[in-house]
Amino acid sequence: MSNKARSVLKGLAVVLVLLAVAMQLGWVIVPSISVYKFWFVVIAFGLLLISSK
């Protein structure tokens, strides 16, 4: 996996976690995906594991 792909995956993981935190704090309200906050964090952790060397 190239360094560019790794950095894209890490960036995506950060965005997912920030979205989950913003939904938890009530800053962002997206009713259709708010029930999947936990899974966003799990997917982000998986992306970080995949992108690590």
C-alpha cells in the first residue's frame, strides 16, 4: 500500500470519528445515520489498523 493511500485512509478515519463526536455532542444532526455512531468509530479504528505498517 502506498503512502498516499495510507494517508487517505487515516484522514477518512479522522473524519468519521469527528463526525461521530459532533453527532454525540449535538452539533450535527443527521437522523438517518445517528444510530450508527458506534459503528463509525469501529470502522475508523479498523481503517487505522489497515493503514498502519
